[in-house]
Amino acid sequence: MIVELGHFCLILALFVALIQSTVPLVGAARRHVGWMATGRTCAIAAFLLIALSMAALMHAYIVSDFSVVNVAENSHTDKPLLYKVSGVWGNHEGSMMLWVFMLSFCAAAVAVFSNNLPPALRARVLAVQGMIGVGFLLFILFTSNPFLRAVNPPANGHGLNPVLQDPGLAFHPPFLYLGYVGFSVAFAFAVAALIEGKVDAAWARWVRPWTLASWCALTIGIAMGSWWAYYTLGWGGWWFWDPVENASFMPWLVGTALIHSSIVVEKRDTLKTWTILLAIVTFSLSLVGTFLVRSGVLTSVHAFATDPARGTFILLLLLVAIGGSLALFAVRAPKLQGGGLFAPVSREGALVLNNLLLSCGCATVFLGTLYPLFLDAMDGPKLSVGFPFFNRTFVPLMAPMILAVGIGPMLAWKRGDLLGALQRLWVAYIVAALVTLAIFYVTYGGPVLAVLGIGIAVWLAAAVVTEWVERVGLFRISLADSFRRAIKLPRAAYGMSAAHFGLAVFVAGVSASAFSQEGIEVLKAGGSMKLASYEILLERVEKIPGPNFTADRATIRISSGGVAVATVYPERRFFPLQKQTTGETAIRTNLLADLYLALGEADAEGNWTVRAYWKPLVPWIWIGAAIMAFGGLVSLSDRRWRVGAAARARRSAVAAPAE
Amino acid sequence: MVFRCFVVCISLLLLAISAYAVEPVERLPDPAMEARARSISTELRCLVCQNESIDESHADLAHDIRVLVRERLKAGDTDAQATQAVVSRYGDFVLLRPPVKPATWLLWFGPVALLLTGLTGTLYWLRSRPAVVPPALSAVEQAELERLLKDDA
């Protein structure tokens, strides 16, 4: 019954979304206040309906209602509760539900927090969001319905793929989707602005917080996915340039460009058309990403043919959304007039360069991901594009960008002084040169490019600090004055510094991974091996039961120079239901380096393969990503975004009687 | 989301995954030659996986190719010859870094071409831009702007 109610709510949500996507639009055109206001009501109603529907599906998973086909195919009674819940989005139908749920959440958030928006703009934004909702709801209801019942319900379900039964992966899709879907707000704003024919600083000010929030979520989502890969796969890889990863990385790259270009719109009233285009492209890539992952075309173009209804629907939806918005862009964008002029060397110029490099980076990833598919569809040769390709094309594009990240904030708006900026960064050169030489000396004979990478990272970190020191006037004015300035700096400035610093930390972590060492040995219980400065002793391996698996658990003692460092317990888990084995690695970190241990297979004599890796600075990859996301959140908390917040604060201060 | 590879491998081989990536038994006694084999392996694709190199893959086929590469090296092949031996058996598909040829020019040079076009286009745009006087704000907008600016202070 609850399942049918959920199904019913979803259908009802479709009709609400239909109203949301039309009535406010007409209202905005005719300046009809009542019609425009329906946008708000509908957005909130659609959110509540979809939330109920989502809750119904989740309930079916939690109580293991196997009469629902989707639950039977993806759940099992023995599964821990966390994975029963996360199993909801561990499959195609459920993940589409999560997508549309997030979408309606964003639309409702816009509806609630948009008191400052001009009513016509708000109505149009919500209408565009409604249209996206209609597309997805139709897709779910007609081709991917999670509420279908089975005629003969099985006694138990098939269960969730054991590899997905992991806390990191339970929360990875929601963050990723929140990021993808969050960009729909920027998209809706862009389309609304095109309809209205007006983009101004205020528009950029409304768009920026939404873009920032989605960017943060996407950053966290991608980082979680890569961290999961790192600790799960058993040899310490964390990024594979896999099409599925690339699908999430492309919107991130363009989204990053969007954050930066909207700053220019806000501060300098120029780059408007470009920013609108970026907003459209970012969300389009989110759509493409979702569908690339979900449709299975990535494995082969022919996977499309196995489910023609879904494939055709997807293509149609992409065509309408992307083609429609780009057509509107082509017609209306020339009418948008740019204001502020600037010289090539200026803050604006640096941000344009950032946008150019990020967009080309994205184009590289796009080509690398879709080119094999494209050739395949044209009956061309079969190709593989993997990490050696991206290392040679993407990395050289990003290296100059990282250098530009350090210089850009030092340039003035309108017309900057490049030479002056470069001179003011002298401390950064010295620090970077010293560190690079020191590392080069210590690792002599090792990978030179990795040393350079660390050098660039150190340079960027030093440049970020220099920029802050300049801003607060440290060493130029009295310490007390500097302190006062530091407090007064807007949060957005701190957010920028933090995000750029996070990038430096990230680059250092990535570069240093070239220095990792590995040891792979077959050990008897009691046998030991050496790795870096560590002694690794396999004490014993024992069988232990788990909730829905049995595990071989190794006890491994790590010592260094006779001093015990740690005891770790890597496992191999066998899931009898799916007849699959997964590895549970053990990672010992001191934040400067990881000691990574994985238990391999036992041979006939009961000897175990033990894989041990020493990975310097690798944790910095995720620490860096976390700092970047944190920077975004700090910037998001800047009160300038909460248009009207300051006035409210003042009003209440005045209202309080001075008794 | 590398689990896709995992899933593909698993579904293809069912119980056959027995090991992680490079196995101790596969290794060559000569460390220099083993290092060469490893670097070749990172550029070859595990054919039954998605975008994993044979150096990373757990699949049996990857194991076979790793052994093949090592055998070629032992027989005295250069790195290029060993790679070629694998390519002649499985085609260009096995190369994670596609060869540069007319069919892949767009792939290899597309981004650089885009960057150069973008750079020249931007410079051209900056130079040729006429000074545009932004349209004046309406009275209502002006009042709204002042209110917003005041909030900032």
C-alpha cells in the first residue's frame, strides 16, 4: 500500500511540475502576480510529494518488501541497515529517484530563499526547474519505475553488490548528485536571464552562492569516490580516468570556471554571455554525466540498443534540454551587452585565462571520454583512452593554470601590473626553489617531474600566503592594524585563499604519489618483509564471521627499527550470496605518509600474498580536496550573499529600544 | 566509481578472480627488467575491464598479458617490441595511450587547437571591443541598487 502511495505521489508530482513549468512562465510574461506566485507553491508541493515518494521507496527497502521488483533485485534481508538505505540509490531506478528528489529540493530551496528576487525572475527560474523536473519524472515513470510490483515475489532479494557495501560509497552518490543538480539552479537562472534579456551584477550575486554550494558538494562527492577507490581496490590507486569518473569531473571543471567568471560579472559587469554559456554547459555536462553513467553507453554504444526505450528517451531529453537552451542562447545572447572594459593583463584577464584553461581541460577530458565511443559509432577503429593519454594532455594544461592561480589574485582589476605582481611574489620563488632543490637532492635519481610538481605546489601555497599578507598589510603597518584588517577581510577572500591553498596541498599529494614504494611478498604466518623503513610481520590469518560475509582477517604487526608502530588487520571478505570476494585494506597514516596493507590470496600451502605500499603525502590529496570544499563553504558564509541580511541586522538593532 | 570494472570483471569471470594485480610469482628475477615490465604494463589495457591497466587489474586475462610481456622481455625484446607483440595480438584497443594517426588527430590535438583558438579569439575580442556605455538604470532599479549597496556596508 505504501509503495502504491509512493508511486501515486510521484505521478502527482509530475502534474504539479507540469503546472510549475508553464503557469509562472506565462504569468511572468503577462505580469500576472498570482500566476507568477504559483511557481513557489508548486516547487514546494513537488518537493513534498517527491520526498514522500522517496520515503515510500526507502521504506520498502528498510522492511525488505520483495514484492517490489526494484527491492528484490537490489536488497537482501541480511544486509546491514545502512546498506539497505544506501541500496536505494545503488541502482538505476533508485538513483534517478534520488536525482529528482535533489532537484525538487533545490527548486524548493530557491522558492523559500528567494524573497529578494524580482518576482518575474523568480517565476522564470522556478519554471525552468519545473521543466527539468517534468523531463526526469517522465523518464522515471515511463522507463525506470522503481515502484513496479512482481507477480511472484521471491523469498529473498539478490542483494547489493558487495563492492558497494561501504560507508564511503553509501554517501558518495548523494553528494555527487547534489552537486550535479545544484548546477540546475545556475542553469535555470541562466535560461531565465536569457528569456528576460538581462544579466547584471545582482543576477551574478544571486547565482554565485548556488554555484558555490553545488561546487562544494561535487568536490566532496568526487573526493569521496576517489577515496573509496583508494582504500578498496587493494593497490592504492585513487583516480583512473575512468569514463564514469570523468563524467563527474567535467562538470566540476566547468563549474569551477563558472564560479570564477560569475565574479567578473558581479564586480565588473562584463563576461556576461560567457558566464551564461558556462552555466548552460555546466548543467548540460551534469546531465550528460548522469546519463553516461546510467545508460551504459560507456561500456559500449551497443548497450544502448539493449534498452531502446531508455536510450531514446535519454537522447531526446538531452536534445531538448541542451539543444533548447543553446538555441535560446544563440538567439538572445547577442542582446546582452557587456560593460566594463579591461586590459589583457588584469584580474579579469587572469580570470579569463583561468576559464580558458579549465574549459580546454574539460574539452580534453570530454574528447578522451567520448572519442572511443564516437569512433565506435562511426565504425572506426576501436580505441582505448586511459591515464597515459590524460597525463600527456590534461596535466600540461593544468600546470600553467596552477601558476596563474598564484599570480591572478595579485593583479588589479581593469589594468594590472604583471611584472610588479611577479616581483611581489619573490618570497614564493625562494621558498619553492629551496624546497624543490631539497627534495631533488633527497630523491636524486627519482622522478624529476614529480619534484617539479611539488615545487609548483609549494610556490602556489607561498603565493596564497603572500597575497593574504599583502592584503592585511602585515610587516607594512602595525601588527594591531594588520590584525584589524585581517578580521575585516570578507569571508569570500578567506574562502578563496583556502580553496587555492587546498589546491596546492592537493597538487603536492598527487605529485608525491610518484615516490610511493611497494612490496609484494608471499608470506607464511610469522614471516616478514621490509618496506621503506618498516618491518612488516604477518602474525596470523584467522576466519571471522560478518553480518552477510565471512572474512579471512590477517594480523599484521608493523615496526620500525625494532620499535612497534602499529598492528593492523586487513581482510578478505567472501559474500556467499553473490559469491564474490572483496578486500578490506588496512591503512596506517600519520598524515605525511600512508602505510597501506592488503591481504591477497592464499596458496595451497597456506601462504598468503601480502601487498604493502608506502605512499608519501597521499593523504594530502583528500585533505587538499577537503580544504577546497571548506574554502567554498567559508565563501558561501559571506554575508554579502545573503542580500538584505545586513539591513535586517541593522533594523533589529535600531528597533531594540535603548533603555 | 571504478567498481564498474570490478563488476564487469566479476560478472565475466564469476569466481575466477583470485588475485590482486601483479602477483609475486609473475615477477622477473632481474629488478631492472621487472621495472621495465611494470612500466610497459601501466600503458596496456586490461581488455575485459573498463579503463584499468593490466598492471592494476585483477582479471585473469590481465595476468596472461603481464606474463606475455615478461616473456618477450626475457627473450630480449626492447620495450617497444614487447608492446608491439601485445598490440599485434589484441590490436590498438589494448593501448591506453592511443597511437597518433589521422583518426586520432582530433583527439590528440583538439584541446591544444581549442586553447590557441580561445587565446587568439580572446585577445582579438579585447582589442576590438568598442567602449560600450551601459544603459542607464531605471529609477526603480537605481533605488534597488542603492538599497543593495547599503546592505553591503
